[in-house]
Amino acid sequence: MFATSWKLTLLALAVVPVISVAVRQFGRFVRELSHKTQAAVAAASSIAEESLGAIRTVRSFAQEEYEISCYSLKVEETVDLGLKQAVSSLVLFNPSFFPSSPDRCGK
């Protein structure tokens, strides 16, 4: 590449490390977010499994509302994490997310 254009080579040497560091940081962020999402799904599933497995006990102590609120809280946490993960993927993989970038038609 140096033989073709030394200016382009210098530009690439300046830009590529910055981009690679940014992509690495973003990858770590997405991986951590994915782990948190999986943990939230597991917690919600655990609450549902325990409640349904002991439904007679839950009903005998009139704790249906409590179990519903616990499960709802964990599901909301899971949805929030999933939305955050979806938005972060949208930013990385959808260039039309940014207003200044041209769309597929080049407009």
C-alpha cells in the first residue's frame, strides 16, 4: 500500500488502531450486556419455576400478587437489558442510524 500512496498508508496507520480499540471496547460492552441479559432471563425463569412448582403453597398463603410482582420486576429488567442490547447493535450494524450517512440508495 505504501508504494501506491504513502499518504493513504499514513492515514490508515493513524485510523486503524483507533477503530480497532473502539471495536474492542464495544465488543466488551456487548458481551457484558449479553451476560447480564442471560442472567436476568435465568432469574425470571427461576422465579416462574419456583412459583409454579409450589403453586399450592403460594395459593394457601395468598401470595399470588407478591409472586406476580416479583416475576414482573424481573421480566421488566430483562426487557430493559434486551432493548439496550438491540439499540447498541443498531448503532453498530445500521449505518443509516446516523442522520449524516447516506442510505442504500445513495441519497
